[in-house]
Amino acid sequence: MSQKLTWRANFACFAGRAASALSRMLGRGAGGMVGGEVALRIAPDLLHQLAAGKEIVLITGTNGKSSTTKFVAEALRSLGPVATNQNGDNMTTGIVTALMKNPDARYCALEVDEMHLPRIVKATDPHAIVLLNLSRDQLDRIGEIGVVENRIREAVDNAPHAVVVANCDDPLIASAAWDAHHVEWVSVGAPWLADSAVFPRTGTVVIRDGDEWRVEGSDVYARPDPDWTISDVEPTGRFLLVGTNGTRIRIAPGLPGRANRGNAAQAAVAALRLGVTSAAVARALHNVTGVAGRYQVYDVDGRSVRLLVAKNPAGWQEAMTMVTPSVPQLVIAVNGQVPDGEDLSWLWDVDFAALKKANVGSIIASGERAADLAVRLEYAQLPCRVVRSLLDAIEKFQPGAVEVLANYTAFRDLKRELERLAEEADHE
């Protein structure tokens, strides 16, 4: 344990790690949240103590946090040991647990829930903050998008020493990062436009002209000139990241899709700012092929099951572009638990016609809210069967390729079930 910690902090870490281990032993979860909760009750300033002297990158935004965090963590490992919350425990307690697990790591890549960002910034004094995108997500927990932008803006304003790596194509992110003392603007695109019609700082309309945007009636607010751009995108997803400082890096992300190109680009900029070489960045981003089970393939009695996850309208729109074209068998699963957001009216904002363009084959609607989903799919002229249990839905299909597109808790529960089956098969 680091000698910088007080005796109370050392004891808090011991108790927190014990609570995490007990949670895993009892099958109650990975212990990422409970460990931090126990530790903070003993030492409320523990996060500040654990973060002291470390070089920290915080990653936040509505979509892509986990993937970008994995990219950043892998890149930083070329410099030394890294502490990271790789399972997505992105609130304060989960971040404390991540630092407790590796207290001597100099480098940290931490995914942060948007609403917790001000507190985490205050406690950790980060070297870099990566701001990905903003759109509606769990309105019953978080509130309207303007509330989220205000929280991120507050965090940026309280981090004068941090380099802010921000998506200049998203007006909401640009608004939050506008007053940053050190900002690196990255052009990664903003295909979901439904939530950025109004600029938060002025309350006036955002006017778009191709890739450019400006705020109506303002001589100040418009799309910032990017410091970094993506170009020469190949069908494989390989692209060239070009900086106005002359840096050029050819990157082939190990994760699929347009969104992950953007995630990789912003992760690369953050890693470069902490001293990772261009060659190490490119190598690390190529080597990331899965994130906490996402994009992973499981065998289920001869069915090759590939998992995709989406959490909100913007995320679903991107995830559908990652469905393999002409995949013969597809399960779409939706739950409505608290972590998902219990109000699923947003399903009607998602353009499921993207699946028609992908020419997918047979579809099964699944999950706790399978009936709601089935109605939406029928209106999108995507006939489907309804099978509430995800595992049963997979087993309804023939051996061969099956893809599963699920929201958060549906994905989480299925992943646990598939891992249990895999473990049982290994012991037979």
C-alpha cells in the first residue's frame, strides 16, 4: 500500500477490498461499487488520497465511455501500470474501487458518469478529460440534456490544468468545453442531431451547413476549428489521424463501427498528451478487440453468438451500424430496469430502418419489455417473434451465426448466463 495514505485510508482500503471479495464470493456481483462504498464510509477523503501524484485521464459522455476508456488504458500501459474501472463502475464508489485495486499505478484511465464528473475532477485533479458526446439518456434518473451539459461545464471550469479533449462536431460538448484553458478539438462527427438543436449557453438555435455549425444570432459560438481530424477511412475501419501540429498516425481500431473510430481518435489524442508515442498508440488501439463482453463471441450449442450493447437512442442508432450485414439471425432485447431507464418511449425515436438496410434475416424480440419492442419493430416493418428469455431466444435459432443487440441490463444478464454456461462446459 502506498505510504502516502493515512492509517484510516489504509484501513478503508483493506475493508473495501474485503467487501468486494465477499460480494464476488457470494455471487452478488463483481464488487466494484460495494467496495468503494464501504471504503468511503470509513475515509470520506479516500479518493483524493488515492489520486495524489497520479497522471489521470477521465473519460465521460453519453456513449462510448467504456470503449474509449479501454483504448486509453491500453495505450497508457506502454508507460507503466494503469488503474482503470474496466467493468464500467463509473460512479464515485466504482472509481475508488478501481484505485484501491492498483494503488501504486502511476497512470489511471477512468470512465466517469457525467453527473459525477465535478466531484471526480475536484478529488483527482486530472491531467486530461475526454468529452465524447451528449444525448438523452435515462431521463428519469438524470434529467434533460441541459442539466448534464451544465454538470460537465462545471467540471471543466474547475479543472484549469487539465487538457480537455473534446468533440468539436457536437455543439453540446463544445458548449461544455468552451472555456477550457487547454483544449484539443477533435473532429469525429455527430450523426445523432436530435438533441443538439439548441445551444445551451444562449438558448438559441444551432444552424448546420454540412459539417459546420453555428449559433443563430451569435458572432462567437460556432464549430471550433479542429486540432485533429480523421481522414482516409478504409473499408476495414483503418484511418489516418491528422493533427495540425504535423502528427499523422495510421490507426486500425480493434473495435468495429464509425463510433469506435471517433472513440479511438479521442483516446489517441489523450494518450499522446500524456507522453505515449504514436507507434504505441496505434498498436494499443489495434489490440483492443472487446470491452467487458461487448463484441465478444460465445458458443451456444453450435450457435456463434456475438454480443452488442446500446443504451439510448443515439447509441442504438450507432449499434445498428455494427450489426453484420445480412446476418441470418438477430435477437433484439430490451429491459426497463432502473439502470436502463424505466421510460422506454425513446424506442420510437430510433430509426430501426437501419436494420432493413443491413438486410438482416429472422428477428426475435426479447427481454422484459419484448412486447413493447415488438410493436416498435412491426411499425418499422420488421416482422419478429417474441421470446422473453434471451437464452431461450438464442436457442430458438438454428446453429450458425446469431447476433444479439441488447440494452444495458439485458446485455449484462445474458453475459452472466453465457459465462456460467461456458464455465460449466469447461468442467464437464
